[in-house]
Amino acid sequence: MLLTIDVGNTNISMGIYKGDELGPRWRVSTDHDRMPDEYGLQILGLLEHGGLDPGSLTGVCMASVVPPVSGKITQASQEYLDQTPLVVDAGVKTGVRILYETPRSVGADRIVDAAAVQALYGGPACVVDFGTGTTFDAISRAGDYLGGAIAPGISIAADALFQRAAKLPRVDLSHPPAVIGKNTPHAMQSGLIFGYVGLVEGMVTRFRKELGPEMKVIATGGLTGVIARETKVIDVVAPWLTLDGLRIIWEMNK
């Protein structure tokens, strides 16, 4: 039984694999102030809620873009689960060649996603990750990570409108009744939801010009559902893609 952990700036995704099957999975808030003991107790609580015995774990595999938090989770895993995580970093086999000017600057989650796409879907592909940022990653036919694009995430955009415009309220990221909003909240929802649909469709068109007409589009991340249902350019919705990649990388490094 493998525990996979993806530490992002906003959320931490966790999931349990038995073989190649993903079982219970969770998303919790990333909290920089939480102590290792608190993370340990939280993980134990999630396992208990899922009816799982922590003693049955055979390993922990983690990717992180928040080093201080990953250090705390590593300590928690050692003390509460008796497991030292395999942390995806330099020196870990991923099966992905990184054709980027500064390979070490690529987020571990983006490489893990590339490993999952290479194994599960094949290239060429564009991975759209709806998280703190909205990222677009290009995977070649051979499974190489070519690079990508980074835009502000939809939640960041919504927060910026609320914080920087005195008369604009905070709104839920939900589907408005129409594109033309008849009140301020609906107008903001239209701009956020359909504006990001336009962003995705435009970027996918541009990526396809460089990667070729056979390019697949795979969407992942915690906010995938908000946008994916509004566009036809997404071929595969895989909200737990990073966890799949962690399982694949774990198997490569056993």
C-alpha cells in the first residue's frame, strides 16, 4: 500500500494505491505554520477515516513545490508512519528528459505529471494544471518535457479583483446564468469562468501549432472541473494525474 503526496502552494493532495489502483484520496489546505506533529496526526486521521491501517503502508512518495512544508511532512512520515518518503528531486528516476534551459527550476509536480502522461496517454500532449497557477506543459511524442507556460490561477485572479477593486465582492467560482452578467457577481463569474475558458482554448490552439494536430490535452488540478465542463478542447480530465505519476515514479525507483 503506497501513500502518494503532492504538496502544492494552496493544497496538499494525498492518495492511497494498492497496486496501480487509486483508492481513498484527499485534498487538504497547505498550511505553512502547521508543525510536523500536526501533519502526522492529520495523515493518521485521514487513513483512519479511509479504514486503512498505517502499518500496512509499504512506502510514501512525495512531490513538493513548498520545501519548508515537505520537510515537515517528511518528518511526520518518519515519526508517525515509520516511512521515509521518496521525494521526487534530482537523482530520482522519472523516465522524463527535461529539455528546459534550467531543468532544476521546473516544479517537481510538472515533471511528475509528464511521467504520468508518458506512461498512461502518450505524447505529444499538453497538460493543463488548474492550481494556484494555471500551467500549460508540453510533452513530446517521446515523453520529453519541452517547457510550457504559466498564468495566474483562477482563484488568484478572483482574489485580486476582490482585494484591488473597492466595489467588487468576493464571488464563488461557479457557472453564471449567462455570459452577459446582469449584476456584479454574475459579471465577475462570467469574466472569470469564460475568460479562463478563452485562455485555455487559445493556449491549446497555440500549443497544437507547435506540437502537431495529434496533440492530446489532459486537464488536472483541484479546479479542473470548473473549466473543463465549459470547453471541448480537453480530451482527458485527470484530477489526480500527479498522484498517478508519483505511483509510476515510485515503481521505477524500487
